Amino acid sequence: MSDKKNFETLAVRTQADTTQFSEHSVPLYLTSGFVFEDAEEMRASFAEEKQRDLYSRYSNPNTNEFIKKICLMEGAEDGFAFATGMAAVYTTFAALLKSGDHIVSARSVFGATHGLFTKYFPKWGVETSYFGVDEVAIVESLIQPNTKFIYAETPTNPAVDVLDLEALSKIAKKHGVLLIIDNCFATPYLQNPIKFGADLVIHSATKLIDGQGRVLGGVTVGPKDLIREIYLYARLTGPAMSPFNAWVLSKSLETLAVRVDRHCENAYKLAQFLESHPKVNWVKYPFLKSHPQYEVAKRQMKLGGSIVAFEVKGGKEAGKKFFDAIKMCSLSANLGDTRTIVTHPASTTHHSVAEEDQLKVNITQGMVRCSAGLEHIDDIIADIKQALEA
Ligand SMILES: *Cc1c(COP(=O)(O)O)cnc(C)c1O
């Protein structure tokens, strides 16, 4: 398969080898182990003189296929697939950090990632310094001699802010530190951080990569030498993706482009509707001209993504009323599903964060995060409209 093919073609045509039974659709290799011809083959395989699957904690035909597809989509050399997005985040850090290292991270990161930085890494002697989404200019001043990574997500969760990947990568390269990007909100279809200079890219495959709210998964991709370190740590600690989930997710990737196109179309139309609604204070969507980082978003993203953030007039009480009036959309904390989901970050995903700290990551009391689904846009807008006017 030539990698000169287009994204959609790679997504559909990259498959595990099915020559034995000529299946058109790759079967599920639900096996924990693999067998060997003789003692010599076994020795050579374990010594890595021979490339083959040994045990599904290390690799499996289904996880290999999933990793290969993500690598082609992201323009990465190699990768490793994990049971969840958090297993990918945690293992990437744990494999590459040592006690005494330092991280420079965007303040606006996924809650569980923030929990690792604040609750667990300090007890292993790893400290983190933070910058706001509009403070890329201070990143350089946060770098210390022991800084190992710059870490960020873009667009961010839940405020849909956008960080300039090229600017971050320039700083990382100048100081010889790695740039690690959680690319979950954009998916490999909308944004390839490696093209803008990132070293490692992490995904929670649970979100838009699955896209149907079924399975958990994660993946980290990047240069061979770094992935090797991550692989060796993962081999010992066991966070590998299940072959079943890899099989589901590989098939999901076949439709990623068409699904994400429609998610983005619906999100953009919803954002335009909200911008014109009198009960809405503000709307944030990367491809709206009013977005503070619109130019950056246009430069690094193919489309604006599936998430819209907006603020209902009237603060927390109005926010609550809005949620109680929702009829069709799902009240849930997930995102990237076929079903449109509305979330109130201040009282749910970020309830444990003090109000002043919520404001530092652009979460206000009346803010709603909406993950636009694949229902007809008229029905999505009708539900949001009646809830705003209730
Ligand atoms: C959901 C999410 C994760 C964690 O993924 P899980 O699969 O739930 O472990 C990490 N980063 C971002 C940006 C996410 O949205």
C-alpha cells in the first residue's frame, strides 16, 4: 500500500494481512498468545531477531492494524495502542520521565491528565508548570534545565480554545524538549500535530475515533526511538488495547472522514445559530471568525471540529434551566458520539475545580459544551432552541 494515497483511501484500504482465508473484512484475532515452530523460532522471536506476534500484551494482528492506520493518518513512524486514552497519557509520561524531571503544560488539559500532574507526579519528584491558552508567549520563560516535555491539547476541553502548534514546537526545538500533543478533539483527520513539529501525538480513541460510544481505547504515535521506550514500559506494565477494541476501532477509522465531516458541518451550523440567538452571551467554535484563535485554527485544522462551547445568559441558574429543558440531546459527559451531547462543565466534569480556577481555563458558570452529533441539523437546532427559550 503506497502511503501517497489520500486519507480516506488509507483509512479504508489499510488492513491486516488476510491472505490465509481471503476475508474481505479483517477478522478478529481474539487470542492471548501465539505458537512457535520450534525452540529456535521461539528464542529468535523473544530476542527480537524475528519480527512476529508473541503475546497480546505486546502486540496482536488487530492492534497492529489499528496502530498502522493511525500512524499513516498522523504521519508518524510508529505507535502503541492502549486500553484507554488515559493509559496512553499515563504510559507515555511514565515511560519517558524520571524523578526530578519537569513538565510545562497548558493549564487547560483533560481533568484526569491534570489529576496525574497534581496528585501523582509530584510524589515521584516530577513537577509541572502551567500556561494559559493565551499565554504561549510565556512558555519559554517556564522552561527549566530539567524540563522534559511541553504538553498541550488543542482544541482544548471544554472551552474549545486553540493553541498554536507551530509556535509551541519552535520553543520545544530551541530548548531540546519534546512537544507532546493530545489530539483527541481534532482527530487525525482534522489536524496532524507532527506536521507542525510535535514529537508525540496521543489520542483517546474512545471519542471520535470510535465515534459511536462503544469502546474505550488510546494510542500514542511518534518517532521509532520514543515509541520503543513506551513499548518496553507497556510490555512490563500491561496497559495494552484489547484485540476486540482494536478490531472495532480499525473499522471505525474506515468511516472517520465521512463522520467527522458531518460532525463539523453540524457543529458549524449550530455555532452560527447560537451566535445569532439573543439568549446566548457568547459562542466559541474554532472556525467562527469571532473565535480568538480563528487564524491559528484555520492554519492547523482542516475543519473546526465537533465541539461548540457557548454561554447561556443568566449564569448558573439559566444553565440549569437549559439542561432541564433539553428533550432530544443527551445529558452526558462523553463527546464525539453519533448522538448530540450537552454538558455543563462547571457542575459536572469540573465541579471539583474552584470557581476562580475554572475561570482560568475559560469555564464560566453558564457555559455549555455541546458535542454535535449526526442527527439532522434541523432537529439538533430545534432542541437547543426550545431549551434556550423554555
Ligand atoms: C477523554 C479524553 C481523554 C481520556 O480518554 P479515555 O479514553 O476516557 O481514557 C484524554 N484526553 C482528552 C482530551 C479526552 O477528551
